[in-house]
Amino acid sequence: MTRNPENPAPNGCARELSGPIEHLDPKTKIKHLRDYYGAHFANGWDGESTLGELLKENKLASLAEYVRDFRHRPVNKARRHDA
């Protein structure tokens, strides 16, 4: 597992370079995902709620599914993993 502390994940932790942002820890806070996807991400959810809670409520298995179903696009390109 290669980690790059110079390219942090939205929650401030070092990002694992072997996978895109779609594979974040379920404990990642929604407020950190809003840094990446914009203030409209998970509209109506408290920023302190977690990705795991959001996925469970929407009966989805991954952030990739949520982003696809709700048509979210990254707004902060500087923090994109593949940029």
C-alpha cells in the first residue's frame, strides 16, 4: 500500500494511491466530502454524519454508487486523486 501524505484525502489523512476517492472509509465525515464535491453534496445531511450512514440510508454499497445516482461531480479539482 503506497501512501502519499503530500496529496491528502478529503478527511486530511494520507491517501492510498492504489484506489480513487470512491473507496473512502465509511467513517469519513460528509463535511469533508463537501470539500471535494461541493456544498450541495448530501443535501439535507449534517456535516458530522458519516459516509457509512449516508450509504446505509440510501441502500448503497459505495460512494461511487452514491455519486453516480445523485450525479455529483468534483468541484475542487486541486484535491482530485487522478488530477
